[in-house]
Amino acid sequence: MSFVARLERIPRLGVGISTEFGAGDTPALLSAQGLVDFVEVGADLERGVAPAVRAHVAGGGRTTWHFLDINLEDPADRDAAWADGVGRSAEAIGAAWLCGDAGRWRIGPRDRGHGLLLPPILCEESAVRVADGVRWLRDRTGFEVLPENPPGQVWIGPWDLLRYFAEVAERADSGLLLDVAHLAIARRAMGLDPASGLEDFPLERVVEVHVAGSALFELGGRWFAEDTHGPEPLPETWSLFSRVARAAPNLRAVVVECERNPPAVAAALIRRVREVWS
């Protein structure tokens, strides 16, 4: 079944907040107060989901599953037992789909809580392998799989970042998770206009968007941005989000990554996101 046909089965979730082990009580509190429509559960299979997530699900809350433990690009990482476990875990929390960064979560064997994340090499061979990984995980679990553009200050390869993910989506016939905070960080590091390349990007494949705060730092006389999930998104992040929110016809969900902020701070950021995506 093609992505266009599968779109009919992909629900509109609304505005959500991310969570993961050690993230604190903010996601659970905002969910209980009805300030978010769903929770995106960042998880690896070894640790599973936190008690707050189970409570959210028990109360009828909706979720998505954000994997933290597969290198989609690496054929050796396509472990059937792992994928079956992820499928069961995602089903147990009623996840609408699977998603996660298309980068290197680790070097070496899968390990509990290993959080290294490196960007992919921006070339055709890498895009083909990631697309194969997306198809494999989708076929194995039965869930839609949305690859996400990861953060990064240094990008290697002859292709542009957006061309790379457009190629991945085309070859996998998949939707996409576009993290506009990650994109703003990458464009700043490359010295490019934040929106460069969006005019040719398949926004009709964007099912989910991430918005998050970043912190600026100076290195060698240049200013870069770090993906902190803090309370202040870059101006470029807001401009990208506004543009994508208007132009992505199949956008089903926006996740505000502010899980470690105080509830009042996170709530203010979520309300602003709702105002833009109205």
C-alpha cells in the first residue's frame, strides 16, 4: 500500500509533548491538565516506558513511540527480536506510529540507555540504506515509521540535508518527521538561509513536526546553536515552523520538546505553538 493510501489510516493527534526516562513530571502534569493532546514517548527497548507514561495511557492518553536505539542506516542493526519487541511495546501504549532520528544512536552493539547521536553521511548510498531500514521496520512492526532529521553541527557528504531526507522518503515511500529546530541548527552551522531547500522539499510527506528550544554558543569566532530542548526556540525555528505549518497539507502532529522545563514554562511554549498551528 502506498504512502498516499496509508495516509487515510494516520490519525491527527494535535499538539503533544515529548518525554523519556528521567524527564521529570512536566509531561505528565500537562497531560493531566489537558494542555497537550498526546505524549511522544522517547524509549529504548531495554528500559521500556516510565511509570508516568503508563499512567498517561491508563487514563486514555494518546502516544507515539520515538525510538532511541536503532541505527536505521545499518543493515546489521535490523534485529527481528528487537523490532518485534518494539512493535509489542508500541502497541501496548497505543502508539499511533513510530518515529526517530535517522542517524547513529550509538557505535557498536545496542546498549541500555546509550545516547550517542551522529548525523548520517549525506550521500545516495546512505539514503538508500536508511530507506531500506524504514521499510524493514514498517513491514516488521506494522506501524508507520517516520524518519527524523537529527541535530548536528558538522555534516559530511555531497548532498544537501533536505535533499537527503527527500530521497529517503521517496525510496521508502514514507512520511517524514521534520524537526525544524534541528534544521535551524544545521542551517546556522552551514551558514545557509534557514529555509533554503524547502521550496523543493516534499512537504506533503511531513506528518509530524518538532519544535524545541536551543542555546547559542560561540566557537572560533562563530555562533552555533545546541539542541537543548529549553524554553527558547531560535527565531529561525519559529519562522521555519510557521512556514511548514502553513504548507504541509498532511501534518498530523506537532511535538514540543520541552520535557525538562517547569510546567508553566512548557505550557507557555505549547500555547504559542498552538497559536502558530491554528
